Amino acid sequence: MAPHRFKVYKGTPSGEIIEAVTERQALTGDEVLIDVTHSGVCGTDVHYIQSGIALGHEGVGVVKEIGPEVKTLKIGDRVGWGYPSGDCGTCDSCINGFPIRCESGIPKMYGFDCTDSGSFATAAVRSEAFLFPIPNALPSDAAAPLMCGGVTVWSALTLHGLVKPNDTVGVIGIGGLGHLAIQFAKAMGCEVVVFSTTESKREQAMKLGASHFVTTQGKPELSVPRPINHLLITASRNPDWKLFMPIIAKGGSIFPMALLDVEARLDIPYLDFLTKGLQIISSLPNMTLYRSMLLFAARHGISPIIDRDDMSVEGITKSLNKLKEGKTRYRGVLYKAE
């Protein structure tokens, strides 16, 4: 069988986006060839621009060909994939569905594995075990950002069994993660309090499902209807804990979610943290969450607000520049030009 050749888009040390060609031999095992139709654009992609790898990890497309050991997917199925691309199958983390925490060496995930194949591409090859069916009710352009941004939020809200209907969930920041967190938490039955520096996003937050909107800039203290049970930090900077610590409920949880500079620190007031019995949780997604997240989003009509560009050198460069400048509203999506 002839090898598969497809376009991928890579970064360069200079920061320029270039077009390249990846070649794969005949599919083996549970490999699946996907015709990529859409890709989300994530902050992690910005971090990898200068690495030279094939970019993109929020992929959605249509199954074009399947390997001999593929069990459930069929040609023509719509699928998506995210950060993980495989696992070692032996360490406790991978066995328990956390390949991103693989203990056996270099993890099989974006930036470390499949570096010649990403979702900024015309096609991609992935293992069936790391592909997820897209529900019919969920459009492909809406599904793409959910494959990383969506599952990150869903993980915080569901993985640890802490968030319950009628809990009060605080969301700091209305951006790529925050605007999804509002929708998911609202659909779960939670009261959602959104925190933003200014009034400019109040109307948007309320339309997305927020119960309350609180501005923080210049405030000596914050007023909320009731203490915050779970605080999701989706903004790209650490909060002012003098403002937020008094409004967090005893026994509450804090989820730092936005990707900050690698040198950034999370400094929590020790005594308040101790006496309130708080939890700080880094919530990396489990593999089982992708399917439930997609089904929940489809059932409740949860969809990202999308900033579209075409899948080309020019379109990718434009999308990444908007993201770097903080001008994306709220998740970038690349689409395959017809």
C-alpha cells in the first residue's frame, strides 16, 4: 500500500510558521488516518512555536482509513483528539488513565510524541484508543476547542467528585477556559460567580450562564452572595489573595488552570489555607473524561465562542498572533478551506 503523505504546519526558531510534508507508511495495529477538518488553537501551541514540531493538539476530522486492529471506528466517523497520543501501558498513571503523568519516561503527548504530526494539518495518524467520537449534535468547529480547553475545565468540575449541584463555583477570568467553565458549571446546576477586572464582560458572562458578576479592580474587598465552594483560576495571572481568601468557603477547593510562565509561583496565605481546610488541585484530565465531556456538551448545548481562521500558513500565523496579543474571543479555530 502506498505511503500516506500530508501537509503539516510547524513552528521555527524564528517564530515563523512553515508548511511541511509528513510521510507515513501503511497503517499498522490500531492506527487511524484522519482527514483533519478543524483544529483548536491553544496557548500551549504558542509555547511550542519555536520548537520546530508539527503544531496543534485540538483536532477534529473524519476517519479516512483504519489499521488492521481497529475495533470500533469506521471510515467516515467523526473523531477528535487532544493532548495524549499514547501510553506506556505499564505504569500506575497510564493504567489509571493518566498518560500525561506517565512515570516510565518521555510521555506520549503533544510536544514529546508524534512531533511530525499535529492538528494544524491536512491529515493526522493517531491510535484508536486516543480518538473520541464526536456526537452528532456537536458541530466540528465547536468540538475542536473542547478537546483541550473543554476537557481541562470538565476535569476540574468532575474528576475529583467535589463539585455538587447547588455548590457555588467562582470563575476568575472570562477567556478561553473561563467562558467554557461558566457554561459547564451552570449546566451542572451550580451557582456561578464570575470575577473580572472590569465591567466590560458583564453582559457576556450573564449570557453564558453566570448568576453573579463581580469586578475586582480597585476594590478593597469583594462581596459575594455566599462563600465560594470551588474557585477556578482561568486568568493568566495569579489572583490577589487578600481579596479572594475571605470569600472562599471553609473546606473549599482551588483549581489553578491557566498556563502561566514556567517561573510563575502560586503563593497562598499559609494560615488562611490551613485554618480553612482548603485544597489546591492541579486537575489534569483522565482519559475517561473525554467521552463524558463531549456527550455532556452536546446534550446541554455547550459551545465555545469561536474566532475562525483558515488552515494555512497565513491563517495560522494570524490566529497565533491574536492569541499572543490577547485578542482571541474566545477560542481560535482553524478550518480546512474547501
